[in-house]
Amino acid sequence: MRTVTRAFGRDVGMSFTRWRSLVRMSAATTLLAQGRPVNLVAHRCGYSTTSAFSAAFRRVTGTSPTAYLREQSTLAPAGH
């Protein structure tokens, strides 16, 4: 397993754990932008609790899911 982990890091340029976090947050931001509730997004992205998801989201994005939603709603063009 370590060989695979090292090869992944070498080929992708980041650890598998970091890559997986980024993939999960990419899915999360898509679901949040669609107006899905934070607790549903947390569950769909594989987190057992909303607080665990929120902590991971903040680590990756630098903001909370709620603040992210607020920011996105102010950036959306009128009528969307």
C-alpha cells in the first residue's frame, strides 16, 4: 500500500488524503450552490456529522459552508 501511496503522491503532486479532501469539497460546493442543505451535503460527501463536514470545509476553503453560501448568493447574477 505504501508503494501505491508514494506513486500517487509522485504522479498527482499531492497526497491521496489531500486529493480526496479536494474532491469531496468540489462535490460539496456544487451541492451547496444547488441550494442543498448543509447537513445533506455533509452526508452525501461522506461525513458522519455536519460539524465534521464544516470543520473539513473550513480547512480546505478557509470559510464555513454557511459563509460560502452567503458569499455565493451575493456573487450570483440577478435573477438566478
